[in-house]
Amino acid sequence: MSAEELAVDPVSAARRLLGATLYGRGVSATIVEVEAYGGVPEGPWPDAAAHSYRGRNGRNAVMFGPPGHLYTYRSHGIHVCANVACGPDGTAAAVLLRSAVIECGIELARSRRGELARTAALARGPGNLCSALGITMADNGLDLFDPDSPITVKLNDTLDAVCGPRVGISVAADRPWRLWLPGRPEVSAYRRSPRAPAPGTSD
């Protein structure tokens, strides 16, 4: 299994990452929820909700690079979120890691998240996932397929997924680019942005 399996369109890459094993600083987790994001208007997957939509800059450069590299950003200036770059090198796309189930290192994950965090919620939501696995902004650009990286991913068999609209975005809000494994309590609740158009009226 290699990063080349992610050199595909963002939805296909999202399906590949569902069920993958993520390793981060003493904790391993199975990815159970993801969101696909495309790129610039003139690219193959234009996506107004993507950080890359307005072109390449210092902040989003990893999204334009080779697949399998980690793109980190802060949500609301607070929570670190992790994405996996996908698509061919030079074409912007990424998959947001939304939720995971902790398989090993539960107590270490709980120490990072707080003693009151329920087991099912340790890595539920992109900010909590990064906190539980010790992912920081300094990890931006890491090669997740390099065995020497502090954060790595192992692709497993492709699993059946449920799909629906992405969470909390105000543009391209109806696109069914959020995928998750059914029946998992670790999957986050869907929340539509109050700034999004009425359902069925947003690409």
C-alpha cells in the first residue's frame, strides 16, 4: 500500500482512507469519518469550500503537492485539523480526517483529551482527533507513508461507506462528500452551517 493509491479524485481517496489505521505518537486509531475537498475553479475538482479554491499560497501549499502528505490548519484559530493530500502532484485536493476510533494507547489519548472524555468521543471531530493523536501544526507537510514520520497511515481494505453533505460549510454545502462507516458511535453529528443556503440549493 502506497501514497500512489491516493493519487485519485478526492472522493475516491476519501473512500480509500476510511478504515485506514492512523498512528500518532503512541496512539493508533481507525479512521471512521472523512470529508473530501477539491481545488481551484479551473482544476478537475472545483470546490468553493476548499482552502485551495483561490489558488496556492504558503498556507495551503501541501494540498497542491504529492499525495499522502499531511496538511494541518487551525479551525477558528484554535483546533488543529488534519488532512491528507490526494490527487496527482500539482493538483489541489485533500481529505479531512473527521473522526476515528482509538485502538491502542487509549489512556495516552485520554490524557491529551482530558479525563472526562468518553472513549467513543476521544477522536470524534477533527480537532479531537488531532489532540488524541498528538498531531500539531508543526506536522504540516509530513509524509504519512514514510515509516520514520511521527505520524503515519496504513491503508486497509476498502469498506462500505455512507455518504452525505459536509459539516459546517456555507458553500458547496449539499455536495455528498462526507463519508463515514455506518453504526460507529465515534462518527460526529451532522451540523449544517447557518450561513448555508437552504438544502438542495447549494452545489
